[in-house]
Amino acid sequence: MRCFIAIASVCLLIVLAPVVDLQAQGETGEFVSESSAGSAFGVGGRAVGMSEAVIVSVKDGFAIVYNPAALVKIKRPEFLGALSYEKLNNETAAGTPFEGVSVANNDLSKTRLSSLTLSVPVPTYRGSFVLAFGVNRTHSFDNTFTMYSMVPNSSSRGLEEVGGSIREYAGAAAIELSPRLAVGITLIYFRGGEDYFWNFRGDFTAPTETLEYIDNIKSDYSGVGARLGSRFELNRNFALGFTLDTPVKYKIEQDYVFTTIENGDTDIDQGAYEYHLTHPLSMSGGASFQTRTFVIEVDVRYTDWSQLKYDFDDDPFLLQDNLSLQRSYDDALSVMVGAEYIIPQYDLVLRGGFKHDPLPFSNAFAVNQIEQDRNSFSFGFSYLIDRVAMLDIGYARASYELVDAVSQLVQKYTSDKVMVSVGYRI
Amino acid sequence: MQARNIIIAIAVGVAASIVSLGCYTIIKHPDMQSRQSYNDSEGYTHTAQDRDCMRCHQDYSEYPYGYYYSDYYPDYYWTYPSWGRYYAYPWWWDYYWYKDDNGTVVTGERPDRRRQGITPPYTRGVEPTAPLPPPSFPNSGQIGGSGGGTTTGGSAGSGGGTNTEEKQEEQKPPKRRGGTQKGDD
């Protein structure tokens, strides 16, 4: 083992030599990763097509996710279902002086049942009162990372694949307080899981050594939270919306198996661990402008991820991790812009959007430098089927770029997502 | 702690809004029967219907049928009814729709009338060209008296007159016609 560490250290120094400047940007402490942070996943074909700029203009059961107050616009019982398809790609290249030599690429595709919701408007003589229930996949852990490195006397390759999600099991209610003001609340039980897989293999030739890691971590998430929403129509053209997601304290139960194979000797470390992680509150606001057949909306969402917090009553060591965790993350202000044009004579709606969705990392650590923040564009359409059903299809492409200045890996991530949803109103 | 305070503040704000604005949304329409009820000489209680809807609905022109028709309900909802039906037409209004004998969808009043024909004066108001089917209740002759006259012909006006006379003679409130009428014998 000592021999291997010595060899690895030499290799590491070789790799690090050209990147001293980059490393100087970050702290030498340990980056703490929580994959549930900043993992929001859009639901509904219309929302995806508008880059999720729908806090004000959402008009179907997905309001349970985006703004429960908007449920008041539903006048008929509605069943909603949605499927998502996402293709993730990671391309990792080694930096100077090995660029062009060490390149790795991997794709990961996932098709998921995204949503099922039921909205029930209560008969009213005046105003609106709507109840809704649903299951929505609002956080996605799906991701992949791969690397390949060839330096003198050694080569290494790694593959990471992560799958899973957190779903919201929710009930919501919305009521009109005045002809133009509505409020709503969604009560949520979060439940989900993450499957993490990491395989790394290193070969060293002087002297000959091999090392392989095979890691599996299965995490179960559960938590309770609420979402408050309001919606106000200033006049016939302008409307505003505001939502607040309460902090959520997740209980995370993990089972892990770490397998280390070194020069043919296998060592297995397995166990279970449980801890609590609190997500901070999140606020969103939006404004929409609409004419007879045109809608444009601009939304913002703010979350201060540096307020992520472990419950160190679980484990005194988490107190120290809390400090690293909070230095690892930063606040994030997302900006979404979406528009749609309605062609009523063809029962058709066309839409598109753009989203600036910053990664929540603080850039304080050299291992996780943001080279290009996460942006996405989208488009989609809806088709009204015989006055009882609405087909929504949205497509979004997102990309971002990270640099690991320690191992000097430039990582490009892209995501192509298609969301298909169908609403049926009785 | 700060987050909790924000949530509490918002909850209080929403509650204050509901209290201060009043409950705009009405699930159950207020009882419109006047409290000035009275008992007649036969012991029946009568109440007056308050038909002055505009007393509470001054803003009817802006919010017809209790709904604010902003630009969210643009004109094409009616030009192309599929849109209006999907987004704007409350499902409980379907109750006001029905189909006629030809299968044509028509709109009209809420079809809530039942047991038609057994309300006084128990005639159809026009002269029948053929004998009417017998009434579904057993003692029509006794109650209607002149109801027999109606079925045997004569002008509608005379039939109506006969009924009126019968009512004047008996001076009794109308009896229920459904089910067993033990008291009629």
C-alpha cells in the first residue's frame, strides 16, 4: 500500500505541475458533495418547453409544483400524466500538457414516469377553490462522469453513473381571495433514492501495480415540506406570481459497499449510515405579459445553498463537515424566460424559452471550478385534442462545464430532455 | 429560525388577507329566503324569495356568473369552443346542458323540474285531440272533478274554469298526488 501511495503521489505531482495557478484559486480543504443540491428537474411538457418560466402562467395540474395558487385557473377535473426522456453526456479531457491525448466520453439515457396528478375544482357560485393531488419527480440524480488519463508510466480510467430521483407526494389547495388575487399551498412528502456507482482502475508500470475501486452507495431520501404560492393579476395584460418553498429536512439512509482491488488483493468495506440534511428555503417570483394569443413570462428563483446544513446531533464529525459543506456551496439565482404563441384555429400552441440555472458550487475548492455555468434553451408545442385532452411536448438542452484543477480534468456535461405530458379534463 | 419566521409571517399575511378581503370565493350560496315567514290559516309556513340578486352582485357586469373574465378568457374561447370548454367552462355548468330528442345539444334551464303535470290545475292548458293517458295516480276523479271534463273535450278555457270552481268549492290546499292517498277516501 505504501508503495502504491508513493507511486500515486509522484503521478499526482506530474499531473498537478501545470495547474498550480488554477489550484491557487481554491481552498485546500475537502469539497463536500450533496447531490440533492441544485438537482431540480422540470415537470410537464409545457413547463419544459418554456424553460420553467411558468410561475404565473401555469394553468394545469403542474401548478402543484410551480405555483399552487395557479390551480384556481382549473375549471374542470383534470388527470395529468407525464413521461420524461433524458440523455446525459459527459466528455472529459485532460488539461495541459495532455490535452487531446486523454479524452473520455459517456452517455446515459433514462426514461422515467415523471408525473401523475389529479386536480378537482370544487363547484363554486363565485370565485374558485381547487384541490389537487399528485406525484411529481422534481429532483433528478441522473448523471454520468467518465475520465481517462495517460501519463508517463501510468494510465487510469474511471466511470461514474448515478441514477435516481426524489418525488413529491403532494396535496394542494388554492382559493381566490378576490377576482384577481389567489393563494395556494402544497403540502409535500419527499421520497426518493439515489444509486451511485463508481469504478476506477489505475495501472502503473514502474513497478507494476494495479488498483481498482468499485463503489456502490444506495441512498434513501425522505422529508416533509410545504410550498406557498400567490398569484395576482394587475390588469388584463400583466400578472405576478410568487412562491416560497420551505426548508426541508431530509433523512438520508445509506447502504454502501466499497470494494478495493489492489494487485489482486480484494478488500471490501460495507456498512450503513444515516444522517439528516436540511435544504434551505427557496423563493421564486415571476411576471407575465399576455395578449390575446401571446404570453411571455420572466421568472427568477433564489436559493442560498450555503445554508445547507447537517444535523450534527447524528454524528459529531458532521459539525466539521458542516463548515466544509457551507463553503462548498453558494447562493444561486436562476433566471427563466419563456414565451408561447397560440394558434387557436389549429388547436396549437408553440413555445420556447431560455434558462440561466447556475450551479450551486462556490468555486472555493479547486476540485470543482465552474468554467461555464449551466444554461439551457427549450422549445415545445401543445395540441388540444377534441376539447378534452391536451398534449404537451417540450424539449430542453442544457450544458455546463467544470474543471477539476487538482486532477486537471475539464468536464463538459450536456443534457437533452424530452418531456411528454397529457392532460385530460372531464 | 429565520426561515421559520418568514413562513410564519407569510402564513399570518395570508390569513390576514382572507380576513380583511372577506371570502370572495363562495362555495355555498347564501340562503336567499326572507326571514319574514308567516303561517297561513291552514298552518302552512310561507317564505318569500329574495330575488334582488343585484343587491349583492353590483359587479355582475365585470364578473358575470361569478368569474372574472380577464384576458385569460379571450374571444377565441368562444370562436373555437374547444378552448373555452377546456380552460374556461366549469364542469358543474355541464349540469345545465342536455340533449333533445334529436340528439342535438341544447342549452337551457337546469332540468330540475320533476313530476310535471301534477301541479295545479292538473291540466296541460291546451285542448287535446285525443284522450290523454290516464294519470298515474288513482283518485284523479275525486280530486280533479272537472278533470274528467278536460279529458272528454270542451275548451281549455272552460276546463280551466271548472277547475277554478272546484278549488273554490273545496277550499282546501292541494293534496300530494304521489304514493298512497289514504285520506282521499
